[in-house]
Amino acid sequence: MSVDRRELQDHLRQIGVSEGALVMAHTSVSGLQFTENDKPVAGGFLGAANCLVKDLLELVGPAGTLVMPTHPQYQDEDALLPDARRRDQVINYDPQRTPCGA
């Protein structure tokens, strides 16, 4: 699905996303592609995801709150299983550095 970035920003404003707002966005972006000036935004769906988050943060401003679930990506998801043999493989989640995906 292709969406004009400015049109989406306008729509978000129309539904009440504004300075100081509390916004919860629960959405998949894997099929989203933004366009600007009739040209695709670089980066595919990751570029679109970055644009969406940036736009939402700009709309709510520093006084607002944006809440979005994320799904951490781990190279060895088996290490997350509760298994005494895997104690040496504990994954430390760092919200500032752990990559995430949808």
C-alpha cells in the first residue's frame, strides 16, 4: 500500500493527533510505503516505519506521549526459553540498543 506522507499527516491531525496528545499506535508497517512528491521514500517498509514514528513524534511534540509495541529481534531465540542449560545464553534487553521488528 502506498500512502502520501503529507496526506497521512493531515489525516492524523484531523483525527486528533496533536501537540500534547497521548497516542497508542498498534500497526503493521511491513506492507507500507510512503511517497513524497510522488516519489517513494527510500528504505522500503523500514523507511516508511521510520517516517511514521518520526511524524507521530513530531505531531505529539515533547509534551505528548507515543506508545507503540515492538517485537525484539534476537539472533538465537532459543536462548529465551526457560531452560537451566541455557543460563549462559541470557539475553539482556536494552531498550536503547536492542533491535526490534514487527
